Amino acid sequence: MLKQMITAAVLAAACAQGAAGGAAPAAAATRPVVVYEPALTGLHAVKSVVRPSSWYLTIGPATEFRGAHWSSWGRTTAAGTATMYQIDFGTHNEGHARLKLYDVKSHGGTRYFSRLRVSGARTGNGVWNWCFNFGEWQASCQA
């Protein structure tokens, strides 16, 4: 009888701790870091994306990455590959590019990658920064 009472007390305490909000679910505690992309719906409109399969860098000429495959997506960096296109007077396939997102910052409570390094494509190798003052990716951030 004593053993049953102890078991019941332990179970009750465990249930109470869970109902009172013990450990938070992992998904709520760690939201993934996003990539910001200018949205085509309005001036300075942006959308946030986790593991995008394609996205634009709106600098002249515009650059688009299509068919992105991410080998990693973490709290501080993300790495993957995509086909890179330059879009000016037509769309030009610049080949296979290696992508690295890094330099995590926070804006309005959302953590985002602020830098992108591109390598391996025929043109456009380099580093871009996300600039909130322009609402787009830039080769440099100047106010």
C-alpha cells in the first residue's frame, strides 16, 4: 500500500510539473534563422524564408539563385549550392554556385543571416550584405 501511494505521488508531481510548463518544446525555444528577400509586392517589402529553394539579390543586374540545396542550416551559418542567374537584358546562366550564409543579426525579434558569400559561378563571386535601410541585398551597405 505504501509503495502504491509513493508511486501515485511521484506520478502526480510529474503531471503537475508538465501542466505548469516544465521544459518548453524545442521548436518554440529555437526558431530557425531566416534569409530575407525583397518581395515584389511593394517598395521595401520583404519576406523571410528558411531554406529557400530560390531567391533574388536585387542589385543591378539582379541575381537569382535557383534549385538551392542546403547541406547545412544552423544557428550561425548555412551552406548549400544553387544555379546562379544574372538578369539584365535577358537571363544568363552563370553556372553552379556555392553559397554560404553567415553573420546572424536580429531585427524585430527575428534572427536572420546578414551576409552571403557566393563562389564558383562564372561571375558574381563575392560577398553581399542584407541592408534594412534599402530592404535588399547589396554589395555594400551605405545609408
